[in-house]
Amino acid sequence: MNKKVTLHDLGSKDFKETWDYQETLFQSIIDAKIKNRRENAGLETQNYFLFVEHPHVYTLGKSGDMDNLLLNKEQLLEKRATFYKINRGGDITYHGPGQVVGYPILDLENFFSDIHKYLRFLEEMVILTLSEYNIKAERSKGETGVWLDVGTPFARKICALGVRSSRWVTMHGFAFNVNANLGYFDNIIPCGIREKAVTSLNVELGVATISMEEVKQKLIKHFTRLFEAHIVSSELS
């Protein structure tokens, strides 16, 4: 099993361009697995972790409801936002500046063959990161992601999750609001969940901005421990 994970920070990058890049990496892992099974080729499957920050974009999961997007095409243009219906699970969400988006593209058979455990580990990575800022975060039963004040009238989501998997290979991932413009969430019903708020780390701490790099370093630290992974940094083409 190859527990090496290649980490690459894409900086600010268009959503569709990043999605295409994910698909390329995702398919390369699947192709290696198919070749191994057909030809007993003994190829080592690769693992990747991409960090990115997208311009304003709304994405709708394959089982999502278009009614949860509250803008028409003209209004999207006014907001300088784009929209894509994509091949992950979950409903609608927003990505934009000030948000740490992570796309682990892993062959889970290098770690464990359990998609439920995978999702819980991604949530735990964020929960542990928030604990370093003295914020108590948790899961909300039946609602994937990371939440604050669960079970109260003030419940609010700080990190959304949505993944795709095939042959135990993953893509898409999580969106963690660090310095996000929360006004953009007013244009959707986030994750299709009504009457629950969305928040951001800087809002919770009562400060203007948080170091995005610091947050990413903390996320990777907890990812490494949870997945027992070996992180290597590389400039991918």
C-alpha cells in the first residue's frame, strides 16, 4: 500500500479548470488499478491532495435540487459568479475567496476501504483544526460537514463536504470557510438545508482575517495523523 500523498497548492484557480485537473488525476489512478487487475502489472497507485481557492462559484451535486439556487443567469453575472452541476454527492454549495477548499484524490485501498470512515476522517480533520483555535466543532446527525452549536437554534455550518468515489478512488472534498464572504450564501439554500446558518472562522474569532496558510498547515497535520499518510510537496504539471 502506498501511503505517500502528493500535496499541491493551486492558489486561486477557476473551478472548471480545477475540476478537469482533478478528473485527470482521478482517472490516472483508476487506469492504474484496472491495469493491475487485468495484467497483474504491480503498479503503485498514487494519492494527491490539492488545496485551492476559487473565484465565486456555486456547484450543485448530482442529486441536488436546482430550486436551492436562488439566482437566475442574469443575477449570477451581476454577482460575478459561475454555476456548475457536477458529479459529487450532496446538494448546492458556494466556493469563493477566503475559503480553503481541499480535494483529496486518494486510492482508499492504500488506507482503508470504507467511504463512511473517509468522510468522518475529513470532518475530524477540520474539527481538530478548529479546536486549535479554541472552537468546539462537531458533527450534526444526518447532515454531512462540520457544525457549531449543534442542537441549538444557533446551529451553523463552517465546513461543507461533498465527494465522488469510484473503485475506491476519491475526488472533490471539503470547503472550509476561513475568511469567506458569507453574503454569497444568501443566494442559495446551503446543502439544501433550510433554516440553518453558515459561518466562517474569522467571524467566530471576531477578527478581520485569519492566515489561510496557517489553517492549511494545521489541516495537513491532522490529515497526516488520521490517515497515517506521508506528505510530499511537488509542483505538478
